[in-house]
Amino acid sequence: MPAGGFSGPPAGGQFEAKITPIVIISCIMAATGGLMFGYDVGVSGGVTSMPHFLKKFFPVVYRKTNEPGLDSNYCKYDNQGLQLFTSSLYLAGLTATFFASYTTRKLGRRLTMLIAGVFFILGVVFNAAAQDLAMLIIGRILLGCGVGFANQAVPLFLSEIAPTRIRGGLNILFQLNVTIGILFANLVNYGTAKIKGGWGWRLSLGLAGIPAGLLTMGALFVVDTPNSLIERGRLEEGKAVLRKIRGIDNVEPEYLELVEASRVAKEVKHPFRNLLKRRNRPQLIIAIALQIFQQFTGINAIMFYAPVLFNTLGFGGDASLYSAVITGAVNVLSTIVSIYSVDKIGRRLLLLEAGVQMFLSQVIIAIILGIKVKDHSDDLHKGYAVFVVILVCTFVSAFAWSWGPLGWLIPSETFPLETRSAGQSVTVCVNLLFTFVIAQAFLSMLCHFKYGIFLFFSSWVLIMSIFVLFLLPETKNIPIEEMTERVWKQHWLWKRFMDDDDHVVGKNAINGVDGKNGHNNGFDPTSRL
């Protein structure tokens, strides 16, 4: 991307804007929040498969993994305490999100990212120095608070600072950094597992200080978004920042639209209550559904516990970490595909294609494991083992260019300004709640469902693909402030909820007559019946 930026004519409601260095740098700095989140996701799975770590904190699991025939292959790691180590982070993040919604609105996006960075640093110190399980869990809880604040502020920051035509690509920087964080954690775990003194796990947990430091430094240097400044009454400063990030002098049209959106937002005294109003329900339903579906693809189960999962399937300790590194690398590369394609191909097509790919790969994994991996035998020959890793990579790549980034991007660009921080808060809450549920339950589900765990997740993939086909509108290249007119009022179902100022939509909307620049907003079953 040229450092000097480039511009194009405003198209269909888009405002003129250059892609300026300050936008690119701000987005890269902000997206390091994703790096931290990804590192936390990736590091826990590797650390929980390290013998020295298990011996110190989870002796029961350590005994199970070292005594052959003591327990079923699928049940070696089934321990609520071990699952709590992973999932406590998400429970804390869930609670922190409620406070993060307030700080995002009152203190701005930048300061909220700074608070996240401080929480991350404190959590890293506790984890790396942990002497007992309580200290370890406190560290994870502090990291969780950081995740809650970062996941609230960063996607909003990216959506608001980016020019409309590359908003999707820049927003996906957050998810790209999540995947880079996971890969970095897998590589670190692969290295630290070989350290002889038994302190490798401390290094793994301590290196989270690098992304934590980057986010904190980034938050000190980036500018706050014009939307946030205007929302807090700092109009002139907001206009100056808008001029700076757009790289042009004539920002009046966009500025006036932001001021108007802010005025409407200020009339809303209770954004959470307002979210439940009829006209805001489509955005709310889609945001909640996307977060639930994102977790029920099974991706986090695979990412948290990749080394544990590959160990369970009969890979050796080294081989399992090595396989986790491969899936992490595939994750990063596929997310880059999404950055380039999301604003060209569109959101819907990426989600539908990935649904087919994920469904098939999970069903085939289930069949292979059902035939080859029994409770007390590791009969997964090398050829099959390689094939399972390839299938897991196929699944991960599909997720990484679809549900991974778009699960965050679509909610952040569909909520109107008056409910945006409340909507983002609900989005993050639901995501963390279901991440917690999956993290806490996965190893127990693996023990009881065995290979059926992959059939469980594949059936969810089928349900979510049907949801996208019928109910998810296309939002590419549409300014956030014009979503209501150009997206929701054109959709075969959601237009029924768009009653302006609580009036019923006119005949045109009911009869399905398109408005200006309407998109192909979902497959309309009524037209096919």
C-alpha cells in the first residue's frame, strides 16, 4: 500500500478520502490488541500439554497422561481445573466488557485501548511468576479484563478510522493479528517445550508481554477517532483529526454526517434499552447469531487445545506441537486472503463458500477418527495422521477467511452510532460467553462424544450457512451511516423492522420495491415459494 496514500472519486454515498499513512499506522498499532488475544488463545493449549506445567499445577492430569491404559485416549485431559485455567480468561473478559462499553463512550476508543494494555501487562506478570494455581488464575483473569477492553475498543476504532472502501480490509487487521498471535504462541511453545530445566512454560506465558507492550505503546501514540471526539462534544478537534486521517481539505460532507449521527446518538439516553427497540433488532440478532456461530464452528476448540487434541489422536508431544504450528501458519495466510477479498467478493460469498469447506472437512475427520482411534489404542498410522492435519488445515483456512474476521467485522459496521458501543459490548459479551462455554466444556465433550465432537460442530456449520443464505445482508462498500437506508430497508425480512420513528414502513418496502443502490441482501425464500 503506497505510503503517500491514494484517492478515488466518492462512489454511491462514499466520501472522498485518501488512504493516508496515519490511517495505516494507527490501524496496525490498534490491531496489536488482536495479537495479544491470539497469543493468549494459542499459548494456553501448548502450556497445558507441557509435563512440567501439569506436574506443578495439575498433578491428576499429569498422572493420567503418563500412565498408559489408565484412561481412555479421549479422556486423558478431562479435568475441570485445567479447563478453568483456559476459560477463566473469557469469563473475566465477559465481565470487563460492561465497563469497557462505558469507557469507550465516555473516555474514547484510544483510552480504552490503553486500559486494556495495562491489564494485559499485569496479567503477564502474575502468570509468568505464578507459584500456585490461584496466582495462575488471577493472572488469567487480569488478561481476560484486557481482552474485554481491547475487543470492545479495537474493532470500533478500526471501523471508524478506515475509509469506507477499505474498511473491511483494515478491520480484518484485528483478526489477522489474532492469527499471528496464535502462530507466535505455537512457535514459542514448540521452542520452550524443549527447555530442560522445566521452566519453559514460564517463558511461554511471559512472552505475552511483547504484544501487551506494543498495544500500550500504540494506544499512547494513535489519535482518537473523529466519531468518538464528536460524540464527546470536541467538534473542532474531531474535524481536524478527520482532515488529518482523510488527507484532504474538504471533509465537510463527512463531518456534517458524523455531527448529525452524533446528535441523534445523544438523544438516546439508554443505549442498551434502545438496542431492544424494534428497528435495532435486525443488527442485534445478526451480531448475537454471528458470535454464537463463530464459536460453534469448533475453531477455538481446535486452536486452544490443538497440541492436546493432536496428543489425544496419538501424535507424540513434539509432533503435536509441530502440527499446531502448521495449523497456526495456515490460519495467518488464509486471513490475508480475506483482507484482499472481503471488499471485492463481499461478506456473504466468503461465508457461504467457507461453510461448505468446513462442513466437509469436519465430517471426513470424524469418519477417520471413528474408524482409526479407539479408546485405548493409538492406531492412527502416519498416512492417516498427515491426512487429519491436512483436513484440520482445510477447516482452519476456511474459518480464517470467513467466520473469523467477519464475525467481528459485520457487527462493528452495522450498528448505528447511537447504539454502536452498546452493540459492540453485546457482541463481545456473547462471543466471550460462548468462548468460555466451549473452553470449559471441550475436553469433557471430547471425552464423552469422542470422534462425534466433529460431527457436533459440522451440524452447527450447516445451520449457520443456512442462516447466512437467508438472513445476512451484504454490507460491502456501504458507509456505516447509510446502512439503514441501503441495507436493512432492502432486505426481504429485516425491512419489516425498519419503521422510521416507529411508523410502519410504506407500501414500497412491503411490496419489495428496492430503494436507491439496494444490494443483494439475502436470498428471499418468499420469491421462490
